[in-house]
Amino acid sequence: MTRYVAVIDIGKTNAKVALVDNLLATESEVIRQRIYANTTTLYPSLNHSAIEDFIVEALVKLSKNHKIDALTVTTHGATVALIDRAGELALPILDYEFQDVDELRSVYEKLRPPFADTGSPALPGGLNIGAQLHWQQTKYPKEFATVHTILTWPQYWVFRLTGERYNDVSSLGVHTDLYEPEQQRCSKLVEERSWTSLMPPTRLSGELSGTLTPHIAKRTHLPSTTPVYTGIHDSNASLVPHLTTQKPPFTVISTGTWFIMMAIGGTGVALDETRDTLLNVNAYGKSVPSARFMGGRERELLGVTSNASEQSMTQLLSDTLKPAMLLPSVVTGTGPFPHTKAHWIGKSIENDTKLRDCAVTLYLAMMSAECMQLIGSEGNIFIEGPLAHDIHYAKMLAAITERRVILSDSQTGTSVGAAMLINPPEKSPPSHHVSIDNTLCAQLQHYAKLWRNNLTLHSR
């Protein structure tokens, strides 16, 4: 059995390397580092050198105390690396929040495939990888002409570790415009833009990609025979433990910089591409109705640094007429309400950070519930990632959906799922369900009703 798996887990905000005990389905140790964009390149880019140095240092540290049996990778989506024949970057790795990509939006919109084919909504900046590639090819034709391989973000790191060039379908199927999930093939855009020859073969997320190169083995102090697996998009990694242990219908909420709701076996609904719904592609190549908003980024922008207290939540909910509440959206252009701008209503709590934190928590839960409704979500709700440790977020979801909510005890929410693809653990990842008394449930439902009424009123 492959027991100890080092999972390179790169989010939009933080990079992590987690050592997962695959026997117990838990992280034994997690090392983290903040990620910052590189603004000294042709355009804002991801600092691949700094990330690689962190990965190497973390692997060296972990290997001093544990035997690492295998490595795999899980990362955020909407990111690709363009490498030349020699394996060097042909262009910097574009930061998908770079808004100048939109200067070619009107041209790109005429090229991109329909939502019905790709399940990929039109998104701002570089959130559609097709838009990134079109912008880079147009602005830097000389450099783009040297591109030999387009690698999705997890597989770039697999390439750095092994020298092997593959993509995985879970990363190709994340609002890229490059993939048709139902047909399990590249979209017409790839052929029409002459990118077909640049796309390497695809592998499923749990397949073996290779072993460490001598150079990486030397830097990390790991054996060159250490196996490295294909890797997976992070939200789909959060989905893996439930796909292997739960019967549909159920919903998984992956929380991080993005909150992504994924419905398995729910009510069949027509997805609304104008409200940031999409089709994800899971680790086994199957399409998954999903919806999302930038909840972690919004929480950060609003200055929330810790979970709301019980006392402050009680105080906030005690105002039954005009309680303080936040209406969407803090980050515009994405989520279920992309065209509305956030504002506060009700009792002023501008100078009370504890009450603000409570209202933000309830806002995040209401936004999550709206997303779930858009994808026909049914059954138990599983929360992964940082917000799995916020009991008030979970209780609000339990109250307004009247469904069972289960919280993951994992530190990252993604690393365990990525490791489970190598071989299933002997037990399910630890978790616990949320209990809520009738009085608090009624208060939260009342707050939710006011929130929705005010949202309707202010949207007119």
C-alpha cells in the first residue's frame, strides 16, 4: 500500500505541501506559504520559481520525519503553463485576475464555443483559459510561436517533477472553453486556433505519470524511483472522498479563495451561464453541475480573520426587524449575482468588527445556498476546506436548506482527496455533522427570509 503521499496543493492565495496518511485518510503534517503575483514580467504572472523553491524546501523538511511513498499535485484552475520544446516557459504563467485580457474580449467572444458544448460560462479577465491563450497569442505572437506544450497547472508541476507532459481532464474541464465534458474531447476552439498539436495526451487524475528526475531527486533528497501521479483540479479533489463513500444525491462545497458547489445526482436543471454555473469534470471524467463565487476572497477583502463568536451571533440575530446584513456581491463579475454591487443594510455595525464578522458569515452561507439552488442540489451537504471549521456558516446552511450538513475535519479539504486517488484508505476521512436547536434554526430562517426579501427589493 502507498501509505504516505506528499500532496503539492497550490491554491490561488496559498501554496501547501501536505503529507497525507492514506491509511487513516488524514494529513500528518501541512506546510504553508503565501503566494504573491510577480509584477516584473511582461504581465502579472504566477511566481513559479518561488513556488518551486517552497515545494522543494517543504519536501526536504517532510522527508526528514517521514518516508514519502509517492507524490501528487492539486491546484486551482484557470491557469496554464506554456512551455517550449526544451521545457522552459515560452511566456510567463498569466495570473487569471489580470483584467487586460478583456481588451480582446469582443473578438474572443466570436471565437469561443457555446456554453451548451463546453459547460463553460463567459468569465472576466483570464478565467477562461481560451481567452488567456487568445490574448497571449495575439499580443506576443513571436513568443507564442515557440510554444510546444500547453500544460494545465497541476500537470506543469508534475512535469517539473518528472519531465513527463500530460494533462488531466479535471483541469481541462474547469471553465476553460477548451473541453467538451459530455463528449470527453477538446472543443472546436482548440482546432480552430491551431492549438491541437500543443495539447499533450490526457490521463485520469489517479494514473501514474512517472518518477522523479535526477535533478529533483537530488534537490528534495527523495529517491529517484519515487512515483508521481497525474494530479487533479483542487475542487474536484475535494469531491473524491465523497464519490467513493457516498450514495447520490449529495452536494460538496469546496471552500477556499473560491467557494464551489458541486451537485451529485441532484435535480436536473438547466444551468444559467450568466450566473456563474458550469460543468466541472470529476476525477473519473464525468461532468458535475457546479456553481461558485469568490467567497474566500470576499471574506479576506472584508477583513474577516477569525470565525464569528457565539455571543456576537446571538446579538446579531436578536434584531428581528432590521438586522445588519450584507447583500451581494463583494467581488463583482462572478457568482450568482455578478452584476450587483455589495452594500450593507439594516442596523449599522460599522464599528463592531465582531458583528460584521457574523453578518459576513451569514452572507457567505446565503450565497452558497443560492448557488446550490441553481444546480439542483439535493441530499446531504458536505463542507470541505477552511469554512468546514466555521460552525455558524454550517448552521445557517442547515437551517435554510433543512438538510444534513457534514463538516470535514481535514486541514486542507483537497489533499486527502488527491491522495485517495492513488489507493483508497481503509476508513473514510474524519468528519462530523452539524446539530442545531429549534430556536436558533427559526432565527436563522427568519434572517434568511429577510435577506432574500431585501435582495429582491434592492435588485429592482
